[in-house]
Amino acid sequence: MTDLLLSAATPEPLSAYLTGLGVIRSLAEHGHRDATAAWSDRGLVLHTALDRDALVAFFLDTYTPTPMVSPWNKGAGFRGNGKSPAAEDLVRRAMGGSNPRLADLREAMVVATRLNADLPDDKDYVKAKDDLISRARSQMPDRALAWIDASVTLTADGPVYPHILGTGGNLGRLDLSANVLAHLDRIIGFDDHVDVERSRSWLVDTLFGGGSPRIRGASVGQFEPGMAGGTNASSSGDGTSLANPWGFVLALEGSLLFASGIARRLGGHGNNVAAMPFTVRPEAAGAAHLSAQENAKGELWLPLWDMPATYDQLRTMFAEGRIRWQGRTATRGLDAARAVASLGADRGVHAFTRTAILERLGQNPLAIPIGRIRVSDRKAPALTGALDPWIRRAQRVANPPTSLSQRLRDIDGALAQSSVSDKATTPHVLRRLLVAAHHLEAVLAANRDPAGVGPAPALERPTWLPLLDDNSPEFRLAAALTSARDREPRIPRNRQGTSPGRWRPSTIEYLRPIATDLRWPRWDLGPRVELDLTHHLVENLAAIHASHALVPTRDDTTGTWPGFDEMAWVRHGDVETLLGGLLDMALLADHVLATSLLVRGVAPARAGDGSHHLPAPPHPAWRIISSVLQWDPPADRGRDRSEHTVAHGFDAPLPDAAWVPALARGDVQRVVRRALVQLSRTPDRTDPRHDPANVARGADGKSVAAALLFHTTPSSRNRVRDAIAPPTDDRKPTTPVPATEGTHA
């Protein structure tokens, strides 16, 4: 046994891929069933008892082509009415030939001629085409059935044509069966008279490369776009198509592995439809070569395997020919990409070459390679399946507005990108997907969701957060923000509060038009604070905090904590980075929108110090106010107000809820003054002689109000309080911070 590298049989273009299949199929059909084939980076590796010279001799001297006859096509040359003179001449010459290697072909052509003789009228020919195909399937010799099954499939609704062979072996005006006859006459000869050396040169070029001159003006169909010619195909303008006869014939031999069958689609309406191997609906998402407006007939997902396989094994794989996604056969390119990326294929397939059949150069189809996707175990594509039912409902909206169509295209692009992302890019592509889902939900809400699509589904927070984590302070702040919630309701759900909107138990309900008190989110399209996080993030976070602070507590007493009861901790370094203007605000906004879709489960954000950013200057106003407002929520859980006062040494009421709205209005100095009063009543905690005017100078009230939403870690709060405390006689002075500037004697 010998390993032969067919260096010209590569995964792209389609003609080269099919040539590799044609070689292994032809060998098996002629007794070499133990030959195996596997794809490598350099081409198809053939393991066979034939060496290179013996393989070339096999095709030149022994190979008998599969009869490829299309009696249902007018251009195939069997009508005999003079309307296809070139094809009719080829048919007459082939049927009158004597080459024994073409005996099966002549037998099939006799049947094809007899079938057409029963249809004397072109009008009747069109009407009886379906019946003609059925009769051909029942009367043709056995070796000709492979071509019929690969070209056309009869269903209850009429014939279905697999895209790999056009419409029943017809590519625009090109009839494949007639072209096969012309090429067979060049490489084998109808009468066994052929230029052997020229045929050998074409064959060696087809198998191993070598640049043998091709036939000018001979069409290559859709299989090799680079040789198709046409407008601007050469430096002088229009180019002439070039074809290698052996390449054309062997490519069609390989296409016969794509024979279709009848299958009942799971999840459909119970109708029998054609199951075309590894064929899905075209998808522009994730393919830079495609346009959404382009007429794409279909997509082929050509399997690549790196383990040697016999022809019988390959035939079984192509007969099954299905890529499954979420328990169903994938019917569009996007689902196929996600299935492949999450181990949706077996039988040793390690990758798929994605090829789109497009109408270009007029109405002529061309097979354009649009990428290769490796089979791997990626978590991202499997996770994104949770959004599929919701996306499908949105896609079924009748007469969708332009904004909805655009958002759906954005989601498809993000889903396609997630199927090929590696570990390093996963946070980016998943964030992009969730942001697109957030915008889609916003469009549905803005249109009052007339189709009843519903809000985005509740995603599992513990599962998604680790994959979204890009180790940035923007992520940590966003994940902490969207984890915020109250332990107990402040007002009943059926009452209106005094705030611009009713009490909302979590920041997610401020960020999205939903209610989360049920198992699954539902619409809450009532009055609410209008937010635009993508352009005015800090202002909107301040508005959320101020709105939440204005909602009365259950007992309507003053001195309440104006923030949320529970929130994942962050360190003060991240918050001061926000206050110092050192964050990427667009990235922070995207993280906030993305993590707002993570409704189910509790997963605290990882506390960090944002060390990869330049250190932000200390923010004295925020440090002083947060020292009063923030305490350790877990330590105080279950305590009433008096217990909290005793535990923390306060002998005055806690700050009232008006502090945050006052900050949002820009009244920083007044809030700082009241905070200093509170701190002055705590022994050894701060110098009561701070000047509120100097502390508040240059501080933006909305930024401070937004920063106060976040719960910093207890250790961070202790360090801040120690830093603003004055030195005493029995301890060393602390490092001065800007909060002590401006004091007076």
C-alpha cells in the first residue's frame, strides 16, 4: 500500500474538493474498495495499492465513466429537434461510437432517446417533465441511477434540485451532461481514438498539479470560479473560461456522493422534503464575501476528515449528511456553524469548508468558498442556543420595522462570530451578542411588541459571567452593578410610589423594560426613568440611584440607606478609576447592557483593583460621603436601624435618602458638609475641621452619585476611613490625602 498526496485535490475550490471524492469513488467502483482517503493541509492523501504511475494508468486505460445522462433537460441533446445542435451532434456521435469503456453510457443514452421520443411537442415536454424524470428513474440502467439521484429528487410537491448540480444537471444555460460528453471524447474518445499524451497531461495536472494548458472556451460551470471567465476576468477586460477535461469529469464523479433522499424533517409540519447532504439555506452572517441582498441559492458544508476512510464509509457519511443543532437538522448556515463549533459532527470530521452557491455574472451560479470552520468543543455556541427560540419568534414578525430587521442582522452576525471565536476573543463576541439582544429587546418594547415575542429569556448569571470576564475594571463594575437588588420590597407591587417610577427590586429592572419577580422575565412597559446608557452612562447611573433613593421604605422612616441592599463588591480602586475618567465608557456601557440580560442565579463579580489602568487620583468628596453611606451589608443583614447605629458608633440618625438626589442635582458641598458632621461624631475617625467647599471643589455631583451605587469591599472602606482620619498622639500620622487639604485652624 502506498500513500499518494493528490496535491491538486484541495478543499477549495469546489472542483478540487469534488475531484478528490471522484478519485476515491472511481477506484472503489472498479474493485479498489480497500483504498482510503484523508484530508491534510496539502491536499487529499490517498492510501492505495497503486503507486503514482499505476494510478495515472488506471484512469487512462481502465476507468469507465458513470453514465451522466439528463433526458429531462432540453439542452441535453435528446430532443432531436435541432434546437440544441451541438449537444445533439455529441449524442449522435457518442451513440455511434465503439469504445467499450463507454458501453454503459451508450446504453443509458438509448433509454434517454426513447423517453424523449414519446414527447413530440415542446409544450407537452414541459408539462410532462416530472413524469419523464420518474420514468427515467425506473428505466435507466443501474449505473446511471447515481447521476439521477444526485441531480433531482422527486417529492410529493414536485422535483427538488440539489444545488451542487444546479437545476437537474443544468447550470443556467450549461447542460452538464452534454459537456461531459464533449470532455469524454477528448480524454477517452468515442471510438477509442484520442491524443493519449495530451489526456495524460490533463490527468496529471488534475491529480498532482503541474499547470498543463487547459481548453480555452470550455465552461467549468460553477465548480471553479477562478476559471469561469466573464467581465473583468482578465487585464484586457472580458476573460475566456478555461477547463481541464479530466478535472471536470472527476469533479462530477465526486458530486455523485451528494445523492439526495427523502426525509421527514423533525419539528416541521410533517411534510416529506428532500434531504440534501450537508446543504443548508444560505446565510450572509459571518461571511464577508456575501451580501444580504445577494441571490444565494444555498450553502454546501463540505466535510474534511483527517482519519483514513474507505469509500463505503464515506458513502455512509454522505448518505446521512446531516448537521444537527439543538436536536434538529441544521437548515441554515448559522445553525450549521454553531453545531460544528460545539461538536455537532462525528465520524472523524475535523472541519468543514463553507461554500456558497451564488448567482453572479448574470444568472450563472458560482460556488464561492466563504470560510472554513473547525470542529471543536467551544462553550460559547452551546450557550447561545438559549436565545434561539426568542430570536426565531422575532424573525417571524410580519412586516417588521427596519430597526427590528437591523437588530436581527446584528444578532446573526454575533452568533456567527461566536461559533469561530477562540478563548481569547470569547468575551468580546459574547458581549457583542448580548448587547445586540438588549437592543433587539428595546426595539420590541418601543413598538409595544404587537407580535407577542416577549422580552429576552433569563440567562444564567453564574454560567455567563466567567465567559464575559475580560479582566477589566469596566467588566467588574458592570457585573457588580447588574447584581444589585433589594432583599425586601419597599412598596407593594400594586401601589405607586412617590418616585418617577415605582420601586424596582434590582438595577436590571431599571436597565430593561421588564419585571423579574417571576421565574421568567415579562414586559413592564409602564412609566420609568428614560435611560440612554450608550451615550450618557454616568448621568443615567446617577438617575437610577436617585430614583431608587426617592422610593419610600416600608415603614416610610427617614435615615434609610439610599442604595440597594445587596450587590457584589468592588474595590475602591475601580470606583475611583470611574471617577477619574480613566475608563473606556463605551466598553463600560456595553458591559452593563450585556450583563443586564443575566437574570437567573447569583454570581458576584470578582473584586479587583483595576491595576492595568493608570492610578486615579483620590476623590475626596466620594471618599468622605461613602465612608458614611456604606457599611458591610452582610454584617448588617437582619439588624434593625438601632442595632446598626450601636454597632457602628453613630449617635445621630443615619443619612437620609435625599443625599443622592441632591448629588445628582450638583449640590455636592451640602452633602459633604452633612457627611463631615456625621463623621465628626465617630471618635478618632476624621478631622472635623475639613472645609466642605474645598473638598467639594471640582467634584461632579452626578459622577459621585453614580459611584455611590457601588458597594466597596470592607477592607477598602476601612482603608479609606483610616486615610481620612486625623493623626492622634498615640499613633503615627497617616499618609495625607487631598481630603485634608483646605483645613483651617
